[in-house]
Amino acid sequence: MKRILFVVLSLLIMTSSFMEVSASAETPANAFIDTKINTNMYYFNAKKTVVNDKGIAVSISESGSLATCEDLAVGDWEITTFDKNMEFNDIIVVDNKFMAVAAIGADSLLLSSSDGINWTEEKIKGYYIMKMFHINDSYFIIAIDPWRQYAIFKTKDFQTFERIESQNDIGMNIYPKADEVNLYISDIAYFKGRYFLCGMYDTGDPRSFDSDYCKGTIISSQDLNTWKVCTESPTILRDMVQSNDTLIAYGGSSYSARLSDANQISSMGSGGIPETNMVYSNDGEKFNVCNISFETNAGAFDIITFTGGKFFGITYKKIGISSDGISWITRSEDVDWKYGGYYNGKHIAVGADIHNNNRKVMAASAGNSVWKITESSTNFSEKTRLAIASFAMESSGYYILSEDSTDISSDLVNWKSNLGNELNRYKKILFDGKRFVAITEDSVISSPDGAAWQTNYEIVEGKGYTSPKFNDMYFLNGKYYIYGIKWGQEGNGWECHVWIGEDLTNWEEYKLHIDNYIENANADLNNIRVSVIGDKAVLTHNSLEKAIIAVSDDMYNFTPIMTDYSKWNLGKLYYYNNRYVAFATEAAKTEDLSSNPFYTVSKASGFKDYIYISHDLKTFKKVELPSQHIKDIYFFKDSFILAAHEYPKFKLYITKDFKEYESYEIPTEYSSINLTGSEEGIYNIFSIDDVLYITGARVMYTKNFKDWTILDSLPVNGYMSFATRGSQAVVGGHGIMIRILQNNSALK
């Protein structure tokens, strides 16, 4: 079952360079003060940004950190981390006071600050708050309550909560009831003396609704007790925006538009062009469909704001302005519009040509004039602009985007920030003897020192769901080998490919082939894993029928050297201390495996974990492991280190011969919370000199396996990759790359 998309999904578009941003020579007099750009690649996953009347901006991240900019003219952000495993969900400004809400398990944490630097915390037990609003001196929250129900609540002090329900029959429940028609609330507004809720409805648990197949709706009430249905729509009405005289509700998806435009996958159900999913009201009583159509599968604008006395809408290939929500001045263009704002008496939108990402385009409309399209010299980084559209908020002559960015501008053209905003994952990092090289899912980046980075290569073909995806990387004899997956041209699903290059810019691509085995090397379903060891590539693979180990001299044509017909799950092959080792999970009961073609072996009762050991890749010795939950292996000093996630505990098993073991428990802050925030428990193990590190949601280190220290300067994240050089390491995760020095401190 798909997850409902409460927030529009977004694609990442990469650029050729994303450091050392500076203003152009044409920047007006009130441009940025000349400040040094931080080049430590401390990326901040900006989720939502707000600005108060004092010109202070605060941005919340996907993880447990936020950033504050006290002077937009300087554009320098200060990151604040919280020593808690939490995720920010929303932030608002009330009377110039910042109020942010973060989730901690099933509870929430309310953080308040008047300056964006010093924060007070209040734990709200039992309520998982997703969105927060301030209307008529009260707070409204969309949350999951202590009874695990999704609904909307009213509170004045966050101590007592009034559940919003309907005391009359409107054909749906605001507070869910089993096996009845329930409302999924996505936004709230107050207009013409009435409260309005918008969202979608269906039968069952609102948290499991599929936005592709549910109808959208708006309901209203004067007293929050008696409600009426105002209108329905083809799909979810996700957001509302208003002026003094008009309320607009809409639910667009530029993500669907991109996929349908590329003949890939549509999230709109049938794949056809949907009805317009925008409605307006001038009196709060009657709603009408906006007089506007969309040539793509968007259905509506992705985001609409009211600025410069007009409604301003942006989505993939379309922009529009309207004074009343009825008559729209639109422009359809082959442009992926990224952001918009009101500057110098004009509504301005900026985007990238969908046929040439390097060509930036600007659209401008003054008053009621048609849109004028010109090329733009903007320096906005496509790496920091998501597919979802964003709007520029103005404060004292400076602009900052409301979503997905910390960049600041004085003219909507020239942008800068001391933080990046990369939501991609740094999946693998290596040091090739001269420089650090890293891969994301669709790009290759490099750095001479682990601090200042540049993009050397990016995938440009087939942007979207079926675009190629990098997964792993190796360096051997002056060549780089990147393994990943690519959608087959014959429509036969994902295929395993390797990209081979010498200069990080030019690559030759090959499809993997295994002699007498499978032609379509599907990485997702067939569990193929490749390691480059010595001068060979070694592949491990398992299916329902058999597991194999295969080798290749050219890195893409493989010959099996071992086949096992038992029911087991063979993991990636490692090479440590002159030994090839691979984890395997062997099923005690095999009948369950053959009954379901999509069955995935899991660590459950009836399964045992083994390690297969070989000195020559010809004969393998099978040894049972002391735990059924081994996640990683590393050779440190003179011993093998096995990391295990024995939920809720984390342990290290130390052995020299895989016969005798010492075990050490890794301390965790909360015994019931996954230390790493990942299903795997621990991502990686590495060492600098005599210090052992483990990475996950946090980075921890030890010298004796007993006493552990958390690098508190790093926010909670998914640190999944690393590379070492002498006394330093570079650690990468979800939108963050950081250097760790020998003294165990992280650069900020």
C-alpha cells in the first residue's frame, strides 16, 4: 500500500558545482556583505523556513537540528543541534516568537525562542504533532493522539487539548471511527468568520489513505462543532491560501506532472490529465472551480502564495497570477519552475529549461501584464532546489525561500548561504590517494581535502523514478568503478550496471552478465552485491533457488565459482586480514520461502546466521555466529569486530578466530529507540589510529569497547558512508558531509 503523500514528493536535480557561491557584478547596492563561505560541506536539510518581523530567520531540518540567521544581509546561518533522537515537523511565528514542534517517538517536543538562538523545551506526551497553526489566539494541531487516532485538536497552552469533532452528520468523521468514512485533514484556515478544514476522505484509517484514489473535500464551521461540506474535488485538497476577499484550496503535484510528462509512472491513477483541482470562494459559502487548466498531470499549482496583491501559483511547466482566484494570467512553458516572489513591482518566477538544465529561465509580470520570458543569469544551485516549488519571503529587502533551502537573495537572482541544502544520500566515499571521491544516487563529487567539494559528473538521462541509480564505488589501478542499477530498455525491470572511468567526468557503461545464470541482473529483487577485491570484482547473489559467488576480471562479465542450493541469504563479500568473509542467513524452515515469490529472508526464529570464510575463493568454511543480528564486520588492530543489533540493544563481538568471542554492549540514550534511526541498526565501522568509530543516526567512538563518546556536534542523521586518510575521516549521510579529525572533534 502506498503511503499518503501529505507533502508533495520531490525529485532532486543536480548541478555541476555547489560551493563557493558569490554575488555577481550586477548585484544592486543593497547586496550581501562580503562574507566567507563555509566550505566544510555541513549540509542542512532545510524543511521549512520562517522569518519574524525583526528579520530573524529560522529553518528546521529533517533531523534534530535547526539553523538561525540573525542578519539576512550577511546570510550566515548558525546551526543548533539537540541531543535527542527527534525529527522536526513544523515551525511557525507567533507575536515574533518562534515555535517549533518535533517528534520523539509517539510524543512531541515544543521548542520556543524569541531570538532563534536560545530555546526552551516542553514535552507533550502522547501527541505526535505533524502540523501547527495559530488562529484566533488558539493553537490548532494536526496530530496522532494517545489513542493512536489521527485528527485535529485545539489548545491554548499545550497542556489540555480539545478534540475537534462534528456534532452533526456530514457524511464523514473528523475524529476517525473504525470502518466508517473518515477525513484526512491537511490544512486549516479562518475566513469570513468561519473555520475551514481541507483534505480528503475515505473509509478506514486516515493514515493509510491513498491520495491517488480518495476524493478531496472542504468542510466549514462557525463554532468548531457544527460542520457542513462545502465542496468536493477529484483528489486531495492539500493546502489553502487566502486574501481578504478570496479563499483558495488546491492540491497539485508537480511530481505527478514530471512522471507523466516523461511517460514514466503517474501517481494520479489512470495516467490521464486530471480535472483542475483548485477551488475558490469569495464569501465562505459557495466554492467554484478555478478557471484554469493544466496541460500536465499536475491538476493544480504545486504552491500558491498571496504576494504583491495577487495570488501567485507555480508548478512544473506552468505559472499564474490572479487578483481574485477567478481570472488567471498564466504562462505554459517547458520550464521546471523552482521558485517565485514579488520584486520591484513584478511577480517573478525562475526555473530551469526541462530540455537543458543549464539554461535558467526567468518569467516576469507587472500588474495585469502577460508574462515576459527571458534567460536568467541566476546562480541558484539546482543541487539546492528540489522539484517542489518554493516562494521567496521578503524581509527588509532580502528574500529567503520558504521550503527546502537556506539560500538568501536581495534580487531573486543572486543567492548565497553558508549552508548547503542537499537531500541526497552520500552512499559511498573513498580516498584515491590524492582526493576524496563520493557518490550520491545520481552524481559523483570530489574534494582535495574533504572540505571544499565540486560535482564532477551527474546522471542527466531519464530524471525521475526510472533514472539510473548509483549504489557503490571502488578505485583500482587508476580507474573508478561505480555499481548501480538502470531500468532495462526492453521493460524487463531494473538491471545491474557498472560505470568505469578514469577522470570522474567521462564514463563507459556496461551491463553486468553472469555466465549460465541470469541475464537480467536485477539488484532490488535478486539481491546482487559486488565488491572489488584485489584486481577482481566479486559478486554474491541469492534467489529462492540458489546462492552464488562469481568473479570477474573486467568488472562486469562474471563467472560463478560457488553455487549453493540450500535456502539461505548470502550477503556482501569482504576481504580482511587475508580472508574473504561473507555473512549468510540460513533458513531452518524452507517451505515458507517457496510459497511467496516476493519473500525476503529476515532474521527471525528458525533462522541462523553464519559467516563463510575462504583464503582462496575456492573452498569456504561455514561458521555459526554468536548472534542472529550481525549488521557489519570490520578488522581492527588484530581482531574482527562484528556489530550486532539485538533489539533493543547494540553489541560488538570481538574475535580473532571466529571461535572465541568477547562481547561489549554499546550504550544507548533510550533503550527502546534505534541508535541509528535505521532498520539496519549500524551503518558502518571504521577507525582512525587507535580509535574505533561506528556510524548510524549518530557517530560514536571508543578506544576500549567499554567507554563510548557521541560526537554531539553532529545532528541526528543517517551517517552511512566514510573514507579515511591518515588522521582524518570524511563521513557522509543524508545531506551532510563532515570531516572528523584525529582529536575526535567535528568541524562546524
